[in-house]
Amino acid sequence: MKIKLIFIACLTATASITCSSKKEANSKETNAWPKIINTTKPWTRWWWMGSAVDSAGIKQNLINLQNTGIGGVEIAPIYGVKGEEDHFINFLSPDWMKMLNFTIKTADSLDMQVDLTLGTGWPYGGPQVTPEFAATKLITAQYHLKKNQLFQKKIIPENPKDKNNSTLLYVLAYGEDGTFKDLTEQVTNQTLNWIPEDTDYEIYAVFEGKTGQKVKRAAPGGSGFTLDHYSSEALKAYVKPFDTALVGFNGKIRSIFNDSYEVYGTDFTPHFFKAFQSLRGYDLKTLLPLLLKQQDDTLANRVKSDYRETLSDLLLHDFDEPWTGWANSKGFKSRLQAHGSPGNLIDMYASADIPECETFGSMPYDIPGFRREKEDIREGDADPIMLKFSSSAAHISGKPLTSSETFTWLRDHFKVALSQCKPEVEDLFLNGVNHVFLHGTTYSPERAAWPGWKFYASVNFNPNLTIGEDESELFNYIANCQSMLQAGEPDNDILLYWPVYDVWDNYLNGDLFFQFKIHSLNEWLHDTPFYKTTNQLMQKGYALDFISDQFIENATYSDGYIKVPGGLYKTIVIPDCDNMPLKTLKKLKDLKDQGAAIIFSALPKTVPGYYNFEQDNITLNEISKTITPSADIFSDLKSAKITPEKLVDSGLKYIKRHVDGESVYYLVNHTSTGINDFIPVNATNKDVVIFDPLTRAYGKAATKTEDGKTFVKLMIRPGESLFLKTATNSTVKDWEYFTIENKIYPITGTWEIDFIKGGPTLPEPVKLDNLESWTSLGKAYEDFSGTAKYSITFNNPDTTITHWALNLGDVRESAKVSLNGKHIGTAWSVPYQIQLDNLQSGDNELTIEVTNLAANRIRSKEMRGEEWKNFYEINMVDKDYKTFDATKWQPMPSGLTSPITLSPLKQITHEK
């Protein structure tokens, strides 16, 4: 077994004895870890299947979650379990509200908090949504009419499905000579009688139609039409039942949640034409043929851009903002997933108190030993630049939390290991997320046979599954990271403009309704100058947030900084873009004239939209003549005294925050090689304290100064992370550095293996001289999911050595390690290595409790023909949304599957 050459004490998958004593010794230092509170812990989406909950079950479920390290739950009522109909509780009924009240009180007693989805399933909708306020679409019909030809027809939609779900709004005529006539007043009983006497005409009928979409995965009492998200009147009607039901709950619910915008085909609202004229400055009816033109045409695209911007404005100002206002009026916060919406994502996210992104699928990593079997994954779309939209919105609007729906479909059901979660959540942290929501856990009563009730999309973190045995280790890691990442403020220098009008101005297949989806980034994000510039800046070590036109409009400049509601920045960078509103360019020019560093990669070519665009373009060009575009944005950034973090040259990823006048860095090594070097940070003559989020150990780093810049000694292996915090004259004890010496001592002998927890039955104990997957030992072992205790006695190979590295090799999947009866720690992530100190001379007893995945047990259950998939709606699918069938799986390797070795550790003293 090859062992990596670099090893840091306290940067292992567990706390060592040395690190533990160091932590206790330093516990009163000002540079200690922040306190862990319920907000810094991970939260979870908590599915209530059929709302078939009761007080005893709620209490026990919450206790189980609290014991694993969960800080709060988001109640998400969904479809139910077959056979449980007598236990279903209708949403918002008196009995349901009693359960909500009991949940809040019980959570409070456990120092937990509760969020609530404002509806069941998703998206917003339900029985209170009448057709008037249901999601709406634009329907048109077109007729050609020659001069002097009688038009005498009943005007109805062409699609028979729309006939009974539509309302005729306008009948409009467009002459070949450019004339426009509104014939609506001449329509009687939806019939038009008209003869054109001047020229040939195209007649367009405009209808208000209904999409017919209903709530997806609705819970009992929650079925109904999806809501019109462009109407404040629709929103007011929607929340009325909640106004009544939530009397007495003011301030007791932490936040109200709105899931991603999965409202499909809704490109209209009854007052759209009126709103359009008010917002865009012209009557859309006069240009309807351009709007509907199915051809990539410059003028037509301008009208389409205006239409899309109007949808964005209505969603923001008539729904998202008043929705947050409604929540705040009751003492609740709002939490919003804006992605998927047709609006400017930055403004949409910023309208909520807690913007939320999401990840979906599995991302690749170069970490040695990190497993990503193709047959178990679906390719992920956690693009760092997409993730930054939500955190940027939080940062520039002054919102302290950015949340994430985390680990959705990370692997197939029952096949997710804790080690596979760690780099995924680290990438969220690195891009500004600091409030993780698991996706998720399912309320499951004691009467439910194993594996219990289960939501159709993984990952299920229910404590009754084998992942629950050691999931507290992952949750503690998340809590430690978030305690740092929620402290202080973001410390980013650059605001990068997102030219959303370049998207809206595209033809986009003629679609008026364009959604900014995370699953189709190639349609609107990838292969854009904005994306390219963002990558270039981040790869060179610059820290940045995105900014929208609206936030630029409200920005100010003083004392060398550009100020937005969330804080101070040093520059705004404008990537290459074709379209920019005139008022945005004017504001940028004004800021620049005041002395702000405004860097144009290139100048915009045109204003977006149709109204007065020719005259506005003249003004835009005049202003552009007074601005010199950048020949090299990096030279201009240097001139503006904006310095990148050169630590990225080592391959480390980072994010930085500003806490009490000091800088806090979160560093992660997702590369294939270890780092053992002095790494520069943008701090002058500072002490630096290292914090290990796996162990909560900390100590003063070895540092040196070159040309006034601080360099920090780091030894960090692939898959590891740490925090750095600058300090002045720190008095904490020195951080302990170790290297692994080039000696390997295999632990040999006979391993005794006892199966102590799990099912379907406990296999008989076995003895092995050579470690291998326990699935190779016979049918009972192949079927088993649970915990096995490995025990062996070995002789201290060198009594002169104080510190050892215990290399556990290929662990499937997590391992609690004890030495001579004392628990040392739990190895659950790559690299699976633990520090052992002060081995006894002579014999030492090593015990390792290894827990595998639940996949083998569920496979065995299905191969025996035992049915467990008994859910309404989508009755279990796999990662590819095909029927779930575990009988097709091969057994997953389990236990300790490779030799266990010891290597001496040599302590490195700090350079003075």
C-alpha cells in the first residue's frame, strides 16, 4: 500500500490525542473556535409523507436528528404511503396545525429551529388557487385576411385543450401598409364581422390561457392549481389560508421556504399588457407580430427582450418582494431558490432574507482514493459560477446567510458514502454557501419496517440507515466550517457585472418564457464572455461577487470604495457584453468620474429593448467615447491596487472573510498531490492561526515574511481542508507539523471480526489473516448492511517512536478506531488515516468498528421479493428516473478491504 508522503497531525479524519489536549489548553484564547449554535449546524429538509405524523413520532424523529448534529428542520409535506391513509392529516387542518405547534415546541426544547414550506410539494399552489389566480400563459391565433374580404368567424384558440380554459383579450389587425387597428370592440360573443377596405391584414387574437399545471408531489389537503407568480393579487389570495392558520405562530417559525421555480410554460398574467406599457414605455399590442416572429431578427429580439424583462420585473416586484414582506410581517424570514425563474437571478435571490442554491448529481474530483463509480452516479451541475449567483446576491444585499439544497442525487439510493459528501459540500462553502440544508430526511414512524419511509430522490440521511451510524462526523465538520463562514463579513474585492440583457436579447428559439435553470447552463451561462471572465479572475486568485443593473443603480462611491447595501468593494469589472441599459452605463460613468475603479473589458454595443433605442444608442455611443476600455483587465486591477491571492498557484481553493479586523481563509486541497510549503496570504507582518475543521484543533502556524507579505507553512494532503486566521501577537500554542517517514510496518496477525449491528441478520463471527471485503465470505455476509468490529493485537514495532500514522487503506465506508480500550476517533473521509500516540511497549489492542452502505441489505431484500416501495405518486426511481430495481446491483465492497499499516511520524519544529 502506497502512503502519501505528507502528513499533518490534526489534519486527519479524526482528532488525535495530541490535538485534543491542545484544544483544551487553548480553550480560553481569543483565537479559539466560534461557538456552535443551531444555525451553524446543518439543517435538513424533513419530508412528511402524507403528513401521517403524530406527537410520539415527531419527538423521537427530532431527538434522533438532534443527536446526529442537525440544527433545524424544514417541514416539507408531500404525498403519502399506501396503507397509511387512516393516518393522513390534511394540510393546514386543525390537527395539522397541532402537529406543527408540537414540532416547534419540541424543536425548541432540543435547541433546534423550524422552517416551513408555504404549501405542499412544489411549486406553490393548492386548493385555494382559483382559476383566476392560476398560472397563466399567452395564447395567440393568427388569420390572414385580404382586402375587401369578409372575416366572419368565432375566434377561439387553435388547440382544443385551450378552448375551455382561455379568455379572449384582444383582436388586433396589422395591415401590409403598416397600419394597426384594434378590433377588440367589434367582437361580439367571440365573433368578429369585419371587412378591410384599405389593404391586406394579418389578424391576431390574444387569449389569456391557463397552463393547467398542478402542485407536484402534493400532500393530502394540498392539491390544486399552481399559482400565478406574476400577480400580487394572486399572492394575496394564496396566503389567506395561512393568515388564518398561522395566528399565534408569529416569530415561532424561523423562515418560510419557496423551492426552485418549476412553474412551467407560464409566460403571462392577466394584467401583463398594462404592466408592459408602464414598465417598457410602449404599447405591446402595436408590435405583436414582432414579438411572435419565429425568426432570429434584431428588432423582434428587442421586443422579446422587453417581454422577458417584464416577466422578471413582475416576478420580483409583484411576487418575490411582497412574499418576503408577508413573511417578515409575521416575524418569519424568507428563504428562496430563485434558479429556474425567468428573472434576473441576482435580484431574485436578493429579494429573500436567505438566498438558496442547490446541487444536483455528482461532481468529479482528482483526490486519490475518492470513489465515483459511473454506474452509481448522475453527472452533476454544481458549477462554481452558478453557485455564486446566490451567494453574490446575499453578499451585495447584506444577507448573512446563503443556504443550499445539498447532496440531491449525489449517488443512487443507499449508495452514498460520507466520504463522497465532503468535497461536494466543500465546493459549496468555497463559493459562499454557509448554511447547508440536507436533501434530506424523511419522517418515519416506528411501525415502518426497515428501511422506513423514503422520499424518491436521494440522499436519505435518516439515522436508521447505516449512513446514520457515523453521519454526525460529517455534520460536525459542516458545523465547524459554518461557524467560521457565518462569522464576520465576506471579503471580496471585485464586483463583476452580469449582462443579463445579452441573454434576454437572444432569439432563444422564439420562446418568450426563458428559465435560468441550473440543469441547462449551456443555454445561458457557459460559452459567454461573463463566464470566461469569471473563470479567469477566479483562477488567478481574485475574490469576487456578481452585481446586477439594479444594484449598480443604487451603488455609491466614497473614500476609495464602491458601496452597496452589503458592504464595500474596490472595483466593478464589466465583461464583454453587447447590451447594456443606458442608465447603467450612465451610472458606471458617474462612479468612474467620482474616482471609482470601473474596468471595462469592452464597451457595450447597444442598449437593450425597443423603446427609443435609436436615440438612446446615440447617447450610449457618446458616453462610450469618453471611456477607454481596458487593454488588460489584470493590469488595470493591479493599478487599482487589487491583489489576487497567489495561494491558488499551489492548487488550493479558497474563500476569505473579514472577522473583527482579521482575515479568515478557508482552504481546500482537491488536487491529486499534497502541499508542503510556505504559502502566501495577502496579509502584512501577521501571525496566523491554523484551525482544523475535522478536529477543532488549532495552533499558531509557522510563518515568514518576504517583501512585507506573510507566508504560512502548510502541510495539507489531497482531500483535506483547514482555516487560517490572521492575528496580531497571537499567544496560542504552536501548530504541530509532522511528516511521514519512509517506513511502513504492516499490522499482521489474525483479525477477529464480530458483526454487532445491522441486518437482515447478524452473520457469524469470522477470523481473517488477510483483510478482504466481507461480502466475499458467503451469502449472509453479502446481504449484510451494518457494523462489524475488527480486533487485533499487534506489537509496538519501535518503542522509540512517539507518534504514528495509522493508514486504514480502503475503508468501506466509515471506521471508529480504538486503541487499548480508548476511542481515538472516526475515519470517514479521504485520506483514511489516523494519528496514534504513545503506543504501549509490547502488545497493543486495536479495535476498528466499520460500517458499510445500506445497498447490500436493500439488494438482498428485493432479491427475496420483499416489497418496501409502497408510496403514492412517484413510487421510487433510480438516479436516472427509471424504476428502482436493486436486484440489478452487484454487492458493494464492505469493511476493511486492504492491509492496515503503521508509519512513524517525525515532528517538524517551527522555523524561527
